[in-house]
Amino acid sequence: MDTSAKQTLDRLTLMQTFIRIVEAGSLSAAAVQMNSTQPTVSRRLQTLERSLGLTLLHRSTHALTLTEVGARYYERAKELLIGWSEFEADLRGTVDEPQGMLRVVAPHAFGQQQLVGPLTDFLARFPKVSVEWLLYDGPLNFVERGVDCAIRVGTVTDPSVVAIKIAEVPRIVVAAPGLIGTRKRLRQPDALADLPWLALGPYYRNEIVLHNAQGEEQTLAIQPRITTDSLYALRSAALRGAGITALSAWVVEEDLASGTLVHIVPDWQASPLPVYLLYPHAAFYPAKLRSFVEVMRYSMADLPWRGRRAKRGE
């Protein structure tokens, strides 16, 4: 092998190592994933930085953080390596088969209950793909967390990502039977004024807007007894009669069927929450990501609450 070819090969190896470090989050984790050693990975990183004359990562005892130029290098290097792989595959005439590790961030509650079915559908169709399923509700930086895509419930305003709407989640007003007593046929939102409320902090706190099928809406001012960011905590409080609340229909399906919760003002509901699949803009997307998007869009359409209003009397 001539010197120039060896240098090209070495640079590709250094780029691959750097990308793995960023996505793994540490030198030791990258070494494990690459079946290498931490000193080898560290040496490659130092060689890359020395050859560029740049600092790509800030190192501390607890974490590695991308510098501004490091973040730019990561994005460009990943595009180059994907392009190189695509070029080689084209030359070989190979099929673009989904394979490798896909890292996905999903909301805690939704990711535990409603998304595992579509996820297993995806794995059954593509046996060469593995998924790291990360449950996280906070703000997301794709580069820092090294993830391929994310599923988010609620409005998306970030212009730096591709956002594909894959579902809508109906939200209905429910209460424990003991809380409403003999008033089980509550029909209009103003009938809820003297009842205690429970609020889901990310979506409503001091007021909630309810809509009906005719396009009418009513805004209720509320003083919640409990405000939380957890769907499961809200459901538990509602089951114990602490207050009425507007919850995603899927969360309370079994409770409505068993009668431990009652669907009140059934002709009115809060605005449905959109569900988006997000990923960063790029010139090329690997087959594993494209296939995941396709399967999620198809599988989510089969969920029982997908795109419908909750049935009266649920």
C-alpha cells in the first residue's frame, strides 16, 4: 500500500473513532463498542486533533463535551463516512439493507406503553437492526446524545430537524366515580367549575380549553390541587379521587372499561396531542432510519385511538 492510500485509510479510521466516541459518550464506552482498548481510542483521538491542529472535545473527569468546531467536524465527518459507504455499496451493487444499531429517544410513558408494539414490528421485519430505546422527556440535542431519531408528543418548533407527524392522541376528561357522586351525566364544561382539578404541567396548568365536534370551545380557569409532569402520577391521583383531569385516552382505556374512572363531558375533549418522529437534516439517511420511519408511520395507524375522537361513554 502506498503512503497516500495508507494516510487515507488512517484518516477514515480516526474519523470513525471520533464519531464513535461522540455517540458512545465516553472513551471507555467507545472502546467497548469497537472491541478495542481505551488507550487505543484515546491515542486515535489525540492523533486526529494533532493532525487538524484543533481541539474537538473538552475532557473532564465526568464527561466529554464537543467544542464548537468539534460539533461541526462531527456532522461533516458523519456525512462523509455515510457517503463513502453509499459509494462503496453502489460499486459493489449491494442491496441497501437496514442493519446496525439505531438509537431512538422516546417519551417515558408513551415509550413504555404505546410505542413498544410498533418497535417490535420494526425489529421483526429487520432482524439485522438492533435498537437502543432511550426514554427521556427533556430537551434533546441529537449530537450530544448521539441519537438517530426521536419521538415526541406535542408541538415541534425546532427548524433544525425533520418532523414527521405519525399520530394524534385524543385527550378526554375523566374522574373517579366517587368524586362526582350522583352527577355522572355531566355534559357541559361549566358543570365542572366546582370540582377539584389535576393538571399535567407540560400541557395545561391554570386553564384548559375544551372543544366539541361542532367546533365550539370553552376555556376553563382551574386551580389544580396537583400539578405534575407524569401521566402515570396524574392517573393514580385521579383513581384515588383527588380531582378530575384531562388525560390521553390510551392512558385510561382499562380504567374506563373497568369503571374505576368515568368519562365526563363526553361531547367535549382537549385538543389532541400530535406525535412526531424527528431526526436531523442530512444529505443522506441510512437504511435503518428510513425503514424505522416507514414502519412507525404504518404501525401507528393501527393503534385503536389513532386519529379518532374518544367514543361517547368510554
